[in-house]
Amino acid sequence: MKSLGSIRRSFAPWNDPGAVPYIRFENVTKRFGDYTAVNDLSLDVYEREFFALLGASGCGKTTLLRMLAGFEEPTAGRILLDGQDLAGIPPYRRPVNMMFQSYALFPHMNVWGNIAFGLRQDRMPRNEIRQRVEEVLKLVRLEQFALRKPHQLSGGQRQRVALARSVAKRPKVLLLDEPLGALDKKLREQTQFELMDLQQDLGLTFMVVTHDQEEAMTMADRIAIMDRGEVMQVATPAEIYEAPASRFVADFVGNVNLFEGTVAGREDGRTRIADDRGMSLLVNEAGGAPEGAGVAFAIRPEKIRVSSARPAAAVNAMEGEIYDIAYLGDMTVYHVKLPDGRIVKASALNAARTSDDPMTWNDRAWISFAADAGVVLTR
Amino acid sequence: MNAGWSRFNVASVSVGFAFLYLPIVLLVIYSFNASRLVTVWAGFSTRWYVSLIHNESMLAAAWVTLRVALLSATAATVLGTLAALALTRYTRFRGRVLFSGMVFAPLVMPDVIIGLSLLLLFVALGFDRGIVTITLAHITFTMCFVAVVVQSRLLSFDRSLEEAAMDLGATPVRTFFQVTLPVIAPAIVAGWMLAFTLSLDDLVIASFSAGPGATTLPMKIYSQVRLGVTPEINAICTILIGIVATGVVAATLVNRRRELRRQRDEQAAHAP
Amino acid sequence: MAGAAPTASRPPAAGARGGPGARIFAAVAGRLVIMVPYAWLLVFFLVPALIVVKISLSQMAVSVPPYAPVFDPGGGLAGLLDAVRQFSLENFAWLMDDPLYINAYLSSLMIAAVSTALTLLVGYPVAYGMARAPATIRPSLLMLVILPFWTSFLIRVYAWIGILKPEGLLNQFLLGIGVISQPLVILNTNTAIYIGIVYSYLPFMVLPLYATLEKMDGSLVEAAQDLGCTRTGAFWRVTFPLSLPGVVAGCLLVFIPAVGEFVIPDLLGGSQTLMIGKTLWNEFFANRDWPVASAVAVLLLLVLVVPIMVFQKVQADAQEKGR
């Protein structure tokens, strides 16, 4: 099987049948009165994974994280950490530490005090605490700020203190709730890679909650897409992007075109999808859908080629009119209107400074794509 | 609200504050009046301050008042803080509505009712009325003011600080003493000062709950007012005002200095 | 350091995070937090209230204590029932028949209502001006409003005697500049009480109003003006309605205690003015009629029950919003 995307991962314990999951959510449900935040959710996370929970607000991702940290107890189901059932164990006895969205730095203590706080609760000897705090300060490059109080620090510095505080006790699992949300764009990009490096160096298991796709796609080994308390798909970023499991996932991450139709038959190992408005596509994978089943063909804009003339060797080609153009500098997104009224998004990289096939609004144009350029979705 | 003072605004604030402070200013001025009559100015003199020092009963009353205020303020702060915690942290317990009603009712209830009811209690229990009963009465009616102040601080308190503490290994009790308490401390201090002032100032409740043995300063002043005043009253009032004003001004200055230093620190943090 | 295995966290020392002992302590501590203030308030607030009710149903007696019946724990259940049988609503009937008391209640309500309205009239512009002040001086203004509150209430009321009496400073001033030819009689009238209440309770009105006005979104007024409102129009249609919660809170904080106010009518009001606080005091200290005084208190509480419940609801709502 060709590997999806251009990145080969050598770290993939989820593919190893012998690997035992480090964190296991078993049929976890959480209800607040009438409202169900998490619904019969099961999930496995492996040791040393950088795992992301991605979803819109209200999808239950933060609730799941808080249940792992111990601030909420599941209404039903179990949570296991390294084989141990966490039920009834309060947060101050779990080998799990959390980095809060608002950082939650203690305002009446300086940086040193904040970092040492957790170590003091363990009644560590004084000199060991000092050693550890200095270690951690060096890790996040805040040595000169040790005596400052939180209000004397910038936003980025506060974030690093929060991070330092949460790794000081060498927890088995580090939970991060929207860690980059409060940072500006430049800082966010820089911090993303710093977090990834930190995770590798410390060998910890990270679990991140975020609503930002880019963040999840950049940092995570695997992502769980959540919606309304349920997991829609758990996979690597490449798999999620190139092989989404449902319309929801396909639409959630990045841009996608969905061609709805029914399976109309098979030709030379490929499947034909057609609809009653004259569309007819020839695609590779049909996901085992039987003839007559209602399916959607999901294809990303960058996999569709736009040209002013019909390309000779295209397997799928349709003619339409350029309805709208969005020039984004590094690429151009064409909105092409097909005769049946459907609008298809196709993007082209501006790889050269001039275009050899310039098109403008209302021009006649052809969109074309290969048979393996997208996936067939049955859900 | 956008800042932007119109002439009407300036006028109304000035008039309002003048109204508020005029009687106090006049009181202070006339404490230095050489004449006995409050309304005829006869020249500057400090004789009333001198005679005040020799006024044994007045000084004794002041001493009683001070002791009662210190004791009751401290006890009321403890009880009021506990009440505020109970109301904000425990959202469901039996009798919560009754508890909440009892905590906030004294805020608005007329003093005469509070005073009368407490006196009847002391009589029914056979307590001898004196300093102890005044203190108990003061604790009861000032604790609700403390509760209001502390509760308001607790409501805006960031709970994630407590969660962070627990996440790092602190039990709920340790979290309270190491994180929550230090952060809400200013509100608790403010509550103490409020309870202290209310106790210092109270006439009605003290009158009901005091016995023949105890007289507080407000009670003394009140009885003197009925009999006919000398500017000695003005003198002691001026002293009290002076003490309070100094305390408040000092506290404000200390706060201002701290605020400025904090602002300077924050600016330094954002510099490259 | 790099690459340290995640399972290297040291096991907590025995008792470091507390075993079952710590958990029991936490549970007990939680109970105590509620029980201690609750118990105090039950003993020193609720029980006294019940006692007032009980005594209001009793008769005056020349004895110590000066009321009958007295519960005798030694008398057992029979004694208890006997005492209860002696309860009567006599005092209440007497109060409600006597026009003096009815007038006192009505007059108190009226005076409190007028004073509240006046306080609102004076306090609103002050609070509004403070809210519109430049941000740097707002804390100072706030402190200046609170400062008189920290000085003695009794003293400040007393100061007004010197100002309002016929030979007082106000009359001296007005006579001096020729506005009047005869001294105004203000002291010992209802007017003096109004002035006294407005003066003493002004901070209680200004503070909640200021808090509400200060938090208001100024862009709402700008939006109103952008849509064609004049400045005064914008005030009445946008600012004032939005400040109503503060208005209600301030009015209740003034009205309810003012109804039962004693010091101000006593010092500034004179014998003509009828206020129920004074009446209660006289019944108790002058007439030594504890049962009647208790009945007066119970009726006063009944009169105030509706405003007090409104106030409790406003408090509870504010608590909800604060969550």
C-alpha cells in the first residue's frame, strides 16, 4: 500500500498488534443533568504519543481531558492509565499533570514558587527541589526570570512557566488545554515546534485539546476528531486529510469538494458514480459500497486541475464557468460553476511568477482529476 | 462607561462631595472653638481637647468600644469568611435557602429589630448584659457585611487556580491555605476593616445589648447630645475622624505605590 | 536529563499526600465550613427572631423578666402547653386599633419612601459623574465617597443639629447673605429627617449605582447617538434603563433600613415626627413594655417582608450572574 501523504512515520505503535495502550478510555460517558457531553466514547492512546483531540467548541474534548485529569468523574465507563483504573482517584493523586488554557499561574508566588509548588506537595528534600526547578527553568529558558511574579511576565513567558510547572514532576501524561490559544501567530508557530521537541526530549505522552486544525495537524502523531461527544475518526494527520472516514471529517479539516451520487457500476476495476443531473465519475476506491448505494466522492481542491481547454488524458473532466477567483498570493482558488449549478473549488499553486494559462471571471474552464484523487464516503 | 466629563458632571460631583463633607469640616472647625456655644465662633482654642483627656467616663467608654470592636471584628471576619465560602463553594446543602436568607437579612434589617431580638435572647438565656453581650451582638450583625465582601471576591476568583493546585498534588485543604486564602486575603482584610468600623459606630444595637456595666462611646456621645453638648464632643469626633482618615489615606497611598510598581514591572516585561 | 523515562517519578513519601486521614479531615472541614456560621446564625439570629414573636404574644408583667408567661423548663410538657395557652394576639389587636401606631407605620413608610426618592435624585448625578470621570481619578473619587462612611454615623448626624437649628450655621449663612429675614425652622421637622437620611445613606445609593454605571458599555450610547438620539435622549432611552438594577439595589439599601431608622428621627426629628423606630425604642426603654415593643417589631418586619424578599432575590440574581 502506498503511504498517504509524503511523510513516512516510523513511530506507529497503533499499527503494532502487540502494543498495549497507555491510556484507555472504555465506553466513557459523561452527563451533566440532561446534557450528554461525552457519549460512549472509547479511545486508546499509546506511550510517547503526541495525541490531539480536535473539534469545535462543545464537542466534549475538554470534558474528556478533565476526566483524565480527575476533575470530573465519568457517569459510565472506565479510564485506565498504564493498566490502572483511575476511578475514585482524586486529581492530586494521579500521575497526570495539566497545562491550563488560562495558565492558572499562582499570582502570589514568583516563577520559582510556581514551579516548585508541585514538588513541595511531594515533600521533596529542599536541595532536590532546587535542582529540579533549575533544570526545568533551563529547559524553558526562563533562568533570569525565576524571581519574577506572573504579572511581571509577558504572555509567552507565562505560557512557558505554565509548561515548566506542569513537567516539573515528570508526570506520566501531560495534558494541554488549548496551549497556544492565547499566543499571537508568530509565537504560535515557534511554540508548536518547541512543544514537539520538548515532548520528544522528555519522552512524555502528550494529550492536547484544540479547536485549531493547523495546530493539531502540525504537532500530533494522531488526531481524534470529535463531534457532540463522540469520536468521528482517529488517525494520523495524513490519513485524516487524505482518507477521511466521513463527510463530517472531510469537511472539518481543510477544504473539500463533495460530489454526491450513487454507485452506478464497475468498469476495469474502477467504480462509476453518477447522479441524475448528468454527472459521471470514474473513481478508484469505493469503500465496498454496493451498487445503487448513495455515496459522496470527496476530493480536495488542490487535487483538481483547472484549465481553459479539456486536458487530453484526464479520467474525469467537466466543463464549467469560472464563477469566482480568490487570489491568495501563494495560490489561487478557483470557484468553477458547473452546468448543473454545483460549484467546485479548485486550487492551483502559483509556482511561477507568471501564468501560462491565465483565466479570469466568467471564462469557460475545465476541471479535471484522476481516479485516485479522492475517496468515496459512505457516511 | 466612556470617560468624558461635562460641566454638569463636574458640578454634580462637586456639589455631592461638598454636601458629604461640609458637616464633617464644620465639626472639625468648631472643635477648636474657644466658646462653649457651638454656633458662635470665639477664637481658636484647644481647651476641649485638654478637657477631653480628663474626661474619665468618656475615655472609659472609648476603651470599651475599642475592645469590643477589635474582638468582634476578628470573630466576625472568621465567621463571615466561612459563610461566604459555604455559599459559594457548596451549591447544594439542606437549608441553603434559610442560610442564605439569614446571612443577608441583617444587611437591610433595621437596627432596632436586631437589637431588640438579641436582647430578648440574652434575657431568656439569663446572660448578664455587659461587654460580652455587646460583642456577641456586634459579631452577629457585622459578619454578614464581611460575608458580602468576601463572597463578592470569591465569585470572581479563578477556580482554575485551585484546579491547578490540586493537579500538582495539593489536597483540597492544602489548596485552600496555600492558594485560595492568600489570593483572597485583601478582601478578608477589607471585611475586617468594615466590621471594625461598623462596630465602632453602632449605637442602637449596643444600647439594647449593653447592661448597666458597659457603655460604649456612641452610647456616651448620644446621652451627652440629649443633655446638652460641649464642644468636647466635637473634639472626640475630630479625633476619631482623624484616625480613620489617616488610616484610609495611608492604605490608599500604599496601594497606589504598589499599583505603580506593578505597572512599571509589567511594562518592563513587555520591553524587548 | 534528556530522554529520562517518564516512569521515573518518585513514589510519594508515606503520608506526603495524606492517606485516608487527610480525606476524612477534608470532609469534616467541609462540614465545619457550613456548620459553624450556620449554628451561630441559628442561635443569634433565628432564635432571637422566634423569641420576639413569642414575646409579642405575651403580656407585660411586673417581674423579672417583665413579661408573662415565662417558659419554665421544669414544668415539662404540661407547663409548656399551659404557657402556650396564655398566648394571645391582644397586643397586635391593640396596636392595630390605636391610630398612633398605625400613623407611625404609615408615616415611617412615607418618610422612608420620600427620603429614598430624594437620595436617588441626589445620588444618581453623583454616581453618573463619577462613572464618567477620567479613569485615573475614579479610584480617588470612590475613596472619597466611602470615607465618610468610615467615620461615625452618629457624629455626622449630630453635626447636622448644629447646622439646621434656628441659631445654626445654615440660618446664619442665609440671614447673612440676606436671602431670608427670619430663621427657617428646619430642625425638629420632617424636613430635617429627610436631609439626615439622604446625607447618611448617600453612599449606599451611590456605590451600587456607580458599580452598575461604570461597567456599562459606553458604545451603546454612541450607537444611540449615531442613530439620531440627542445626548439627553440617549441617556433616558439607553443609560437609565440599563442602570435600573443598580437603581433598585440602591433604593432597597436605603428604603428598608430607613423605615426602622431611630437615630435620625430622634436627633433631628423632635416630638412631632412619628417614626416606628422611635416608637419601638420608647415602648421598650421608656414604657418598659416588652411585649408591645416586640409586637411593634413583628409588625414592622411584616411590613418590610416584601421589600426584604425583593432584596434577597436581587442578591441571588447577582450571585447567579457572577457565576
